[in-house]
Amino acid sequence: MDIAEAPQPVYRQARFTDLEDIAAIESEVFGEPYLYLMLRQLYDLHRAEWLVAEVAGAVIGYALTLEKSGRALLFTFAVAKRYQGAGFGRALLNQTLHVCRELGADTVYLTVRPDNHPAGNLFKQAGFEFTEHDDRYFGPGEPRDLYEYRLHP
């Protein structure tokens, strides 16, 4: 499915009723997904910073950014597998960067597993720059590559 041929997503702030769909995508996409409990707590604390992409009434992707003092962490970001590879992730990322600008962020940063080449490529193609590799970012055996995107050059 190509995004040009598919119905265009609607981007909106997440609602409480979206959490089950977000949790389902999280479980489908990640080997170690955030549990519903964690997503619920993140929603309670950061509801205004959740963004979802919706097609025909169904949540197909989401992003959570946490902004503080001009820096925004892209905390979690995913698109349902059946919509991957068709431009939906790039479109959601572009919308997420727009939201970060509106929040007043100057920089967006994120981490990616070094073996997650599709995500790393998506972020590089969008203009994120690799800043460092950390073999123990989340503890022993949990390496991550760190990327940054300057919103205001």
C-alpha cells in the first residue's frame, strides 16, 4: 500500500480510548513493548504530547514526545506493520516534528536499537543526525544509537 493511493491519515492528539490501539501496535512492533499500565501512566502525565495517525477511524500509528527546556525526546513512535513501508511513518514523523516546533523545542532527539535499520534509515532520511552509540544505554546488553534533529538551524 502506497500512501499516495491510500486514504490520508488524520493527525490528532491521542484520546484515552486510543490506548488499547496504541498498546496493540506497541506489542506488534516491538520485542519488548511498553505495557498498557506504562502507556496509561504516560498518557496521564503527558496527554497533550501524544499524537496519533488515524485512517478510517482506526489508529495506525502514534508518537509521544516529551519536551523540556527546548529539547524534545521522541519517547516512543510506531506505525502498525501493515502500514509500514508506504510513507505513513515519514508522514507521522513530519507531523511530530511540526508539533515539537509548536511546543517550542529547538532539538528533537531519540534512540534506536542499532539493529533496527528501517527506523534508523527513516530518521536519517528525515534529517536526523547520528550523535553517538551507547553500548549500555538501557543497561548491559541494551545498546542504542542516539540521533538528533535541529528544528531551528
